[in-house]
Amino acid sequence: MKIAKIVSSNSHIDYVGRVIDSLDVAEPPSPEDYGFAQFVSLPIGENQEIVGVIYNSMLVNPEYASFGPRLSPKPELGSFSPDYLNEQGFLIGILLLGVTDETNKNTHGVPRRVVPPGQGVFRIKANEIRKFHTDSNDCLQIHYYSQVVAHAGLFAVPLLEAIIEQLSLDCSESDKQRLDVLKQTLAWQRAFGGMRL
């Protein structure tokens, strides 16, 4: 399901997407489709996709700063001014995590390709999330951990905790134990990481 399109970037792996709305499609995505820690894909060519995760959101409301008088109430603007568009919307921050190539091989890390403006952003289903995080030995992997810590800022720990929570729902007992250790480490960082001695 298409949920957004890329409008800008902050870096090579930190992109901003505008959530599509009723002006773009008849059935826009629901808020659950573009929530925090939702995995997304950005198709790039034949059978390749960049995989990312939503780590931030921002509201766009150009009307907030317009304190001038209105000539007509908002419901009547559509008939009196047909070119009036509701420019309110949502922007989402997308952190790129890796690539799935044409042979279905998953690579975690910084993608080489630059994502162009207007690129569609699609929600990933649970089975595809699992596949992206599984290596050839059917073991869970999160090789983008340091990438998230370096680029997600204050959202890094909550984002990693949310990712671990999602991955814990469908994994082996040994993988669940590894995730629990990582979760405890993150909890410790959350509790004591901000303290300066």
C-alpha cells in the first residue's frame, strides 16, 4: 500500500516523505499505516527496493501563521475559490536501513542509490519485515543498529525498542533471547545514558 512520496532529504539515508491524502488518492492511508517504527519500502528499478523505517513525523499547517481576515468561511472556500487547496498534511522522517536486490538478498547498511523526489513509499507487511531481518541461516539480524543510533537522534532508543518488539512477535527462542539482551541494554541506556559523572 502506497502511503507517501519523497519530498526532500536531510542526508543520504534520512529522507522526508509527504503522506498522501484525499487530493492524491480516493482512499488515503490510515494513521496506523504511517506510524512510528513502521517499515517501508522504496522500489528502485526492476525487483529491487530500499527498505527504511519511519522514525519521525511533522505536521504541515500553512494556515497557522495566516492571521489575516477571511473573506468567507472555510466550508464555502471550495465553491467561491475552486483553486483553494487544503495544504495541511503530515511529513514523515524515513531512515534508510538497507536494500533487497533482484535475487531477494537483503543487505543492511547504507544504500548506494540516491532516492529521487516523488519516489513512492510503500508500507511493508509483517512477513516481508521478517524476511528482511533473516539471514541465509534463518537467524535474525539487525546490522543497521549503529546506523539508527547515529542518525535517529533522540528517537534512536525508542525506535530500536519498537523494532525489537515487532521482531519478537515471530522469531525462534534463541533469537528471542538475543533480542531480550538487546532490549535490556537499551533499557539501561535509556535509564542511565543521559547521566554525566
